Amino acid sequence: MKKMLATLWVLFGIMFCIPVFSQQTKGAVITVSGTGEVSADNDQAKATFFIEEQDKDKTVAASRVNKKMKDGTELLKKLDPDGKYTTRGYYTYPVYSEPASGTRTRTITSWRVGQYLDLTTANIVQLPATVAAAQQILALNDLHFELAEDTIKKLEEKRLASAYKNLLERIQVIARAMGRDPAEATFDSLDFEGSGPHFQPQLRGLAAPAMMKAGNVVEETRFEPGETRLYATVLAKVRFN
């Protein structure tokens, strides 16, 4: 009987405290954040090719680099005419001999010359064949997959809407925890500034290694483009009237 009475007193206390607690939070301003994300299959690839030559005569090394870069670029453009191409990073620097014993004198023994070529393409299906053909002349230095700018723009609304929905859900949870009606909440401010398109590539696999064969032919590799996740964050100051 005593335990029952004690329980009843606790229940009555909770019932009477909720309105009091609700009054104490009147005019309270809280800061709430919402997060959202969307994901999509990568639809664009960026490949970086390069060529480097070494010779005692730097003009000879430069000539070989220039010819191979020209031939490699022309070949790539035939295979992928819609791709975007950028040459960069042309370098020339000397290679020195080891200093003789007891001296610090070093002499130039040869020259290294090189250059890079970037390819941005949406033709992912054709990419293995394109890369394999280019590797007969140029070396593949780097390759990664991403979302095209147009795709990111199309996902913008979904990304922000996802964050805003999560914000509203969290406000409802907080309001109930405070003993308040979520309908009583009003926004003092909303901040989408921190919700830029944060990227997180999700890899599904790695490219199989390319193997050299007789006749300077490169076997086609296999690429797994994977997907990219875009994140958004919205911050709000919420007032309970």
C-alpha cells in the first residue's frame, strides 16, 4: 500500500511539473543543427598522363618528350573527342653525378625532361580502351572518379531538403523533451552557409593492373567508378514562445 501511494505521488508530481517546466522554457532560444546526404554513381573521370625522358643532351630529351606528348594527345583526342584536355607541368632539370671522394664537386651527367596531360571525360564506358591505347605512348600517373558539375547541381535541392527535413525532426524531438508543443517553435535564424557540397567518394573496387605484352600493346584494365556522397548541414536558432 505504501509503495502504491508513493508511486501515485510521483505520478502526480510529474503531471504538475510538466506545465511548470514548460513555463520555464518560455522564450528560450536553442541552437539546432540538421544534416543530410545524397549519393550518386560517379559519372566523370579525371586521368593524368605523363612522359619523361632522360638524355645527356637536353634538347634530345626535350624533343622526345614533345613528340610523344603530341602523339599521345592526338591519339587520345581520336579515341575520346569529347574529352577535355589540359597540358601542364613541363619541367627540365639536371641530373648530377655523385661527388668525387674528398670533394663536393658534382657534374651534370644528363637531363630529365617531362610533361603532364590531364583528361576529363564522361565517357567512362570507353575509358579502359582509351587508357590502354594511350599507355602505348604515355604513362598513366593518376586516375579518379567524381560527379560532373551538372550532376552536382541536379542533386543540390535533394541535398539541402534532406538536411532541412532532419532539422525539423530534431526540433520536434527537442520540443517534446522540453514539454513543449513543436508548433510553438519559431526560427530566429537559419544558416545554410556551412552546407557546401562536401564530397566523400565511396569506392567499389580498384582498377586491375595493366600488363605489357609483346609488340608494345597494353592490356585493357577494369575500372570501378564507385559513387560519391554529398553532405549538407543547416544550423538554426529556434525560439519557444
